[in-house]
Amino acid sequence: MNSSTEAPRLYPALRYRNAAKMIDWLCEAFGFSVRARYGEGDVVHHAELVFGSSMIMLGTVRDDDYGKMVGEPGSGGGKSIYIAVDDADAAYARAKEAGATIIQELTDRDYGSREFICRDPEGNVWSFGTYWPKTGEKA
């Protein structure tokens, strides 16, 4: 793939106590637009907000496995970086070989992505998966 037309691969991921309210606030205050939003009522399971060609992903704080990995917002937690990869198994092998702490093994998601989650040596949370938002879109 030509690097000048490749979709971004790095996506900051945030958790908020009131993600529904924060989506409105981020759009109003910072100029984001809602690209996708999934959930029920005020609970946001996953949302994608775009700013130009860039995008963040976010959702409501939940006591699920991922929520336990990234922690609560405001305490230094509630955030991670997601990286879209072509081959999650190869990325997993490289990260593990380099000493990453695997906190969620390779998993096939119901939305078609193959993913794993790990911590770097200083404890930051990184997710890698084959789900690649914005691929095929013009920059």
C-alpha cells in the first residue's frame, strides 16, 4: 500500500464516566464529528470521533475486562492506544518476544477483528487488532 494514501493506524482510545455527554462536549468544544456510535441510551459501547483525517475512539467506563486493564479516567487511567495491524498474530509474537506483558490473549471479536492487549514495560496499555477504521477512505 502506498504510504501517502494509507489510513491512520494509531488511534487513542478513551473511557469516560459519561461518554454520551463527552461526545457532545468534544464535538462542541474541539470540533470533532461523530463517525460512529454504538450503545444503548447513555451507555456508549464504542464511538469514533473524527477531526479532519484523525480519529479517536471512546466509550463509557465499564467494569469489563478492558475497563479493568485501562483503569478509571482521571486517575492516570482510562486511556490506551489502539494500533491497526495487518497480521495480529505476527504483532502478538513480536510484542511477546520483546517482553510486553500480555493482558488479553489473541481474541477473534464478533465484529471481525483479531486482537490482543498488552502493557509496555512502564505499564501503558496498547491494543493491536485487524479492525482498521478509515481504511479505504480518502485522507
